Amino acid sequence: MKGKKRPAATADQALYAMDRMIATAQFGQQDIARRLGLNVTDLTCLGFIIEASTAGRTPAAGDLAEQARLTTGAMTGVLNRLEKAGYIRRQADPQDRRRVHVVMEESAQARILQVYGPFYERLGALFADYTPDEIAVLADWLTRAKALLGDSLDETGQEPPPLPPSGH
């Protein structure tokens, strides 16, 4: 499969396009969260749970807190809301009763796909416009950019907040 001719672009243009896509995606996440009866943090955590579930794992609550960069107390609130909304249930670890695993409810996937499905279909059609080699480049870039963002979050999370300007 031969790729389509693409318009030339500079790194600055690509960065600008990415910034605009992220801004639009934030509004999209807010809308999807609202439609699922959640807030954006809960939706993000639900995404981590779906990812683990798809891989055949049941994540521990503490691991989710770390992944989401939340305290264990904040994660308890997230899990309370997700459980109340019928997306997950908690399951005690048989080897360590203090450890709790998070299991997707069977009906959750269908409810989520009802909201995400049309968007994912559009993305599938967009990917169909690219060759396998182009998709490989996109996947590589997105994966590496995510890692850079994670590194940046690690760095900023370790720095003290800036001092307020003096009132002189």
C-alpha cells in the first residue's frame, strides 16, 4: 500500500497541531466523562482499569493510585464513585487481605463502548488512510511523547512550587 501525498509540515506546525488536539481532547474527555456519569479523573482511572482488564490483569488499588498520581485516599474516592456507578467492584487479595484488586463489572465495557464507539470508528477510518509504515511512525512518536510527558510530570512533581512574587 502506497501512502498518500501529505502536505509538508515543520516540527513547529506539528507541535501546534498536537497542542490543539490535546486541548480539544480535554474538552472531549469532559464530555465523555459527563455522559458516563463521571468526572475526568474517574474516567482516566477507569481507562487504566480497562487497560489492565484487557491485558488479563486485575490491578491493585495502590498500583492504580500510583499510575494516576493520586494519594491512596483520593483513589479510594475514585473507586467509591466508580463502584457506585456500576463500573467496577473491589475484590480482596486472597494472599494479602489488606490489598484490594479492582475488577471491571461485566456490563461496564458495553456502557463505555456505547459512548466511545463512534469516536473510535472515526479514528479507525482515519488510520485506514495511512500505510502500515506511517502508522508505525505515529505509534512510535505517540509512545515516545507519552514517555517524555511522564518524565516531565515526574520532574515537576518533585520540584517545590515557585515562590510568589514579592509585593514590593
